[in-house]
Amino acid sequence: MKILLLEDDPILSEIIEEFLVEHGLHVKLFFDGKEALDAIFEDKFDILVLDINVPSLNGFELLKTLKEANIATPVIFITSLDQISDVKKGFALGAEDYLKKPFELEELLVRIERTKKLHRIDEKERVCLCSNVQYDPKNYSITTQSETFCLRKKEAHLLEYFLANPNRLVSFEEIIEEVWRFDEVPTYATVRTYIKNLRSYGLESLIENIKGVGYRFKCA
């Protein structure tokens, strides 16, 4: 399970990171809210553990930005803000949990395990795309009868968007808006290149080109 930890206290962050790693979790540590946000847009995390009072972009603002971008990764706040108004604000923004400092490391682990169970994290199974072709959403890979292809993040995001919108015409504009989001706006040629890549991974028969309009991902 992959955790993003945002905590600007260097000693506490190191203690938390070491504890979680010792318990089998992969942790990516950030001290700055803006840097953490950029990483979330670029990478895929299972749970976000966020302090609130951090440089550049505080935890509340970060979560608000994620919700506006339709990123639903579960968030656990760890903070010294203990006023009931702060707790209410955290949950109103969509936080999964709110842990007040100081706390026992074991308690944080319990909260993470609870969130893992509620969201069925690590239970994602391979998706059968067609005969002898499967997609592994955890590892961003496609396996055919003879080969395994490791997808780039954007290729995986594009495939997952198709899977969320089966048998529906998806326009170029929609793909750009939903898959690229806050990244540099790609050209139509760039989108076509990513589609060509996916087709080369055994999906040629599944991705239908609607000339000049967009694509349809065909599912049974």
C-alpha cells in the first residue's frame, strides 16, 4: 500500500515514515503542500496522510483542490489543530479521518488499516479486457497470452477512463479535459499517440476510432 505523508516537522515526519515502513507500507514523504499536490497529480497513492499547517499550501486547501479535480484518494489529517471547528472543517471537506497530535503511532496505523478496509484498498483485482488480455490497475500493466506491458501513468489513466465509460463515444475534448486535467494541454496528435500505444498492447479490437470525433471503448 502506497502512502503519501505530508508533515513539515523533520523529526516527527522521520519517525512516522520509519514506523510505517517497518509495518510494510511504502511511504513518500513531503514537507511542502504544493510539492505534495504536484506529486498526487503525477503519481497514484492509496492513502494521503496530511498535516494541515504546512508551507505553500495547507492541508485543507490541498484537499479542497483534490475534490475539485475529482481525485477521491482517502485523506487522514494529522494535526495539532484541535478546535471542534477545525475537525468539522476537515470532515466537511471530505476527509476520511482526523487524528489530533500528539498521537500514538499504533493509533495512526489502526486508522490507516481501517481506511484500507473501508475502501477495499489492495483488493483491486485484474480486469479482464478480452480473451487472454488482462489489466492490473495496481501495477499499471497489461498482460496478454505471451507478454506483459508496463503502462506509463498517462496511458493507465486513459485506459481507466475508457473502462469507466464503456461503449460510449468519448470525444477528444473530453479525453483532454478528464485525463490530462492540470497538465499541459496536449494536441490531438498526442492523444492519438497514446491511443496507438494502448492498441499495441493487445487492445486494437477494443478501441474504436470515430473519425474526427473521438473513440469508443468496446466492452461486452
